[in-house]
Amino acid sequence: MESVLRLVIVLGGSALVALAAVRAADVLARQADARSPETPLWGLLRRCRTPLFVVLFTTLLGWTFRATRWAPLDDHADTVSHLLVLCLIGGGAWLAVRVASAVVESSYARYAGRSHDVARVRRVRTQVTLIMRVVAVAVGVIAGAVALLTFPAFRTVGTSLLASAGIIGIVAGVAAQSTLGNLFAGFQIAFGDMVRIGDTVVVNGEWGTVEEITLTFLTVRTWDERRVTLPVSYFTSRPFENWSRGGAEMTGSVFFYCDHSVPVAPMRARLKEFLDTCPTWDGRAWDLAVTDTSPTCVTVRAIVTAKDADDLWTTRCAVREELMAWLVREHPEALPRILTAPAAAPAAETGEDAGERSSRHDASWRLPDKE
């Protein structure tokens, strides 16, 4: 009974001490955040509370669990100590990733707050995201390697593994050729500034916004809220449209198919009048002109500009709706028409003259008689 009581005291005391230390660190971080609100680092460091508790609690247990003098623990003291070391390695890796993430995100937030170049901010955001993924993977690999080295069997075969590392590397490279290609393509995208988070792209006929970039895949959120996932190697081996490259401003066209009697000048004036009240038009440029004609209709093209792809889509739809409604309301004769009635005879021509002309026309197409 006394040993069980010691066990409860050790577990509870270790937990309370670790919790008190974490609570004190959280209070200090909160106070620092209140004194320096322009620096988000302290607020981000508060997310490290859970891994910090795991590290402190595991460390305290490693120091005090033998004091319980509980027979099951004494019989398996080496196993318990090994498990605590593994927990400490895992908690330390978790804490390191959280701290690195807080530092990197704080630096990015301060840079984004000072910079007014949206394209550069998106580029830095993409690089920061991929760097954090690389750091997380690296820390995980190192922690896994350190954890394996705590097993005597792995330390014994360490020399053999190093001797065969060259052969294993060649085999792994051949087997993971596609994965490695995506990995290097991810670095190329991050630091080559090919595509960034928030860019508007067209891939495989799908228009959308780049939502997430990892070391192996890229997610595009389409206009209808679908997610298209593509390997990052797609963007290094195939052509694609990046509407945000070199600036987010865009120019779009709206086509109208009208009758030949369409009043072009009033239609152009109506377009300008409407654009002056359209909130999504950026005021850079506009135009309206007849770009093509056919025996049945003419093609009228309106050109508008906007600050990004979303506003351009909204502006084009608004212009289309407004000018169509204006034509229906003010100039219905300018709408395209399909003639299905036969052509009427000239007014001065009598019915008899029309019949004779029709007979002559039929006779002109009659085949000559055979002799």
C-alpha cells in the first residue's frame, strides 16, 4: 500500500510541477505579448504548452520513478526508463517543431505587415510553408534515428548499415524516383517563384486558386469550391496558366451578337456610363468595337479591366447583364434575328410579273432537251 501511495505521489507531483512550470511560462509569454503586440512571437509560443508539458513531465518521471519502490517498476526499471527516453525524444522533437514554427511564422507576419507588394508576400508565404515542412520532416527523421539508436540491436548493426548505405541509397533512389522528383520539384516551385499560394491558375482546364503547396503535391481550389490535387512535378513539366504572374491585374472581353442595325455609338456610351458605377472595375481601360460581321449578325466586343481574376469575372458578368438589358429595353431591333419567312416581291411588281419572272427563273435551270 505504501509503494502505491508513493507511485501516486510521484505521478501527481511530477504532473503538478510540470503543469506549474508550463503555466508560469504561459503567463510570461502572455505578458510579453501584451507589452509587444507588434511582435507575434510570444503569442505563437503559447502553442508550445502541450509539448513543453510532455517534456517536463517525462523528465521528472525519469528522475523520480525509482523512488516509488514499487515492485513491478523495480522489476522492469530498464524498460520503463527506455520508454521514458523514447517519450522524451518524441516530446523534444514536437517542441522543437512548434518553436521553429512560431519563430518562422512570426518573422513572416512581421514581413507581411511591412511589405505592400502582394506578389512578394505570397512568394515568401509559399517559401515559409515549404521550409516549415522541410524542418518538420528533418526533425522527425533525426528524432526517429536517435530513438532507434537507443536500442542495442540497432547500435550493433550500425557499422553494417553504414557499409551498405551506398547500395541502399541507389536502390532507394530508383524505387522512389517519382517521390524524389516531386520533392525537388517542390523546392523548385518554392524558390523558383513559378507558382505561389494565392495565385490564380488554370490547369487541366480548371480555373482556381492555389490553396496549399507541400513537398509532393499542390491543391487548387476551383471557383465552385472543389479541390484539385496535382503532383508538384506537374508544374515543372507541363505548361499552365498563371494569371497572377507579374501582377494580378487582368483584362477581359465580353462578346455580343447583334443585328446589323445595332447602334454602336450609344452602346459604347452606355458601357462607359455603367462602368463608372461598377465597383469591381479598376478604371484602367475599357473599349467597345465591332470585331466581326457575318450575313446574319455582327460581333460586338466590350473590353474591361479589373484588379484580379475574381473582380474581372464579376465585372464581365455585370457588363453582359447590363448591356443585354439595355438592348432589350431601348433597342430591341438590334437583337439577333433569324429570318424564316420567304422574301417579299418588290412593291412595284405585280403578281403576274412575279409569276413570269419565276417561270423564266425555272426555265433557266431546266436541262436542255436531248436531240
